[in-house]
Amino acid sequence: EELVKEYGTTLEIISRDTREGEQLYQIGGIGAILRWKQ
């Protein structure tokens, strides 16, 4: 959580009890949306 604050990002925890969470679990359990400034 400290790194999340340091970099100004957000962390979302997705429950495996949801359809999306189960899909994420089936592909390895880690997902990210990356954005950067040019």
C-alpha cells in the first residue's frame, strides 16, 4: 500500500466470487492497466 501511495496509483482487489474475478484467476490472477505521460 505504501508504494501505491508513493506512485499515486490505485489498487483494486477483485473477489474471486465474481465472474470477473474468476476470469482473472483463470489467467493467472494478476492484471494491470498501465498509463503513462508522454
